[in-house]
Amino acid sequence: MSTNVANLLGGTAAVLTTASFFPQLLRIWRTRSAHAISTTTYTIFLIGVLLWIAYGLLIGGWPIVVANTITALEALAILGLKRRFSRGQRP
Amino acid sequence: MSTNVANLLGGTAAVLTTASFFPQLLRIWRTRSAHAISTTTYTIFLIGVLLWIAYGLLIGGWPIVVANTITALEALAILGLKRRFSRGQRP
């Protein structure tokens, strides 16, 4: 029972924290603005997420691998948009 | 050996993904700009992180609880700065 509740909480937590970066991506795309976005944040975050993937592969935790692969792609996309929309602007 | 490597990877991953939001906080504070920051992202992210804390408490995973408590405070601070620096600006 407690394990079921824990799995439900953990699963929902994983879905929410993974899904949460889509609105950020959309906002940068729509406003064509990424001035407030920290490149340092998303670079450190991306390295952390890649280590989470390695950790998931090592312990055979596939939900960790899947969730963090999606998050890594979102972080990469946010860094790409930041680069694209920062050209010609002051940093 | 493999468990040690996994713990090292997981621990480093936790430190990096937790630390990564500090530069974002600093950037908003210093530039007084949060236009590109998505409120939806940080709200969903905060709910997800709170669920991670509940999950960590249930399974007795204290590193999960500690890392996510710090992340929750960072997300709250980013939402607070977003609110503060968005006043009087168009959304």
C-alpha cells in the first residue's frame, strides 16, 4: 500500500518535472525572447540530467532514463533557442 | 564497485541539477528581467518537486528530500522574482 502510494507519487512527480519545461520552450519561441534565461543554469542542468541518465542505465531504472532523456532534449532545445534569440542582443 | 559508481553518478547528478537554478535566480536578480521566464514552467515544476519530497519522505530517501527541498526554495524564489519584476510590464 505504502509502496503503491510512493510509486504513484514518484511517477506523478517525474511526469510533472519532465513536462514542466515545455511551457518554457514555448514561451521563448512565441515571445522570441530569451534575455532572462540563464545559459549557465541550463548547461549545468543538462550535465546533471546526462549524469541522471547514466545513473539510471547503471541501476536499470528505466523511468529515470526515459524521463531524463526527454528533459535533456528540452534543456538542449532551450539552450539552442537562447543562442538563436540572443544574437545581436547585448548579453 | 558498480554500486559505488552509481552512487557517485547519482550524487553528482543531484548536486548539479539542484545547484543549476542558482545562476537563473542570480540572472533575474541582476538583470531585473524575467520576461522570458515561464510562470507555468516553474509552477508545474514546483508541484513536481513537492511530490518528489513526499516520495522521498515515504521511501526514506533523505538525499531526495534534501535536494528537492533546496530546489523547491529556488523555484519559489524564481516565481517570486518573476512576479516582482513583471509588475507594470506587459505579460
